[in-house]
Amino acid sequence: MAKNPEEAAARFAKLASQLAEGSGQATALRQGFGTGSLFVGRKMFAVLDGSGALVLKLPPTRVLQVIADGTGSGWHPGAGAPLKEYVAIPLAEQKRWLALAKESREYMRSKK
């Protein structure tokens, strides 16, 4: 569970608003994975997990880079091995959330 769930939720809501700016949508936020998630079209690209981390879907090589630079860690929705296209960015790294979320949104927008 998040150490400060209110702060994480507030930061996630702000991120959703920032991503919606100029997109013609009121927000990119809607239900997914049983919680609020960010979508581009019908494709989910981000979710706030129970630890308060922003979970993003990125190309596997990019996930490895984000992990290697110490910004994030591998992620799995349960107790299994981390999924190759997902990375969790902790609240402590929230300065990077917007740029990485934009990158994730573009990645998912490009997927057919």
C-alpha cells in the first residue's frame, strides 16, 4: 500500500489533467485494472498501483533503460515475474512522471 495514498492519487489526477490539455478530452482518466487508468483511444498506457507508483507501458528496451537509470522498477499486477513492457515509477520520482507518461502514450498510440 502507498505510504501516502492521498498524495499519490492527487499527483495522478494532476497528471491526467496535464495529459488531457490540448487533446480535446476533459481527462485521459477512466476505469481500468479496477482503478483509475490513463488511456489513448481504447489502449491503457498508465495506472497508479497500490504502492503509489505510476505504472507505464513502454517498449521492453525502454523499460530496461528506465530501470537501469534508477528511475523505476519492473512491475507485475500480482506476485509473478515483472512484465517486459511495464515499469513502475515511484512517487519519489514524480518529476519524471509527465515526460515518461507522454512517452508511454505515444508508444501505445503507435501500436496497432
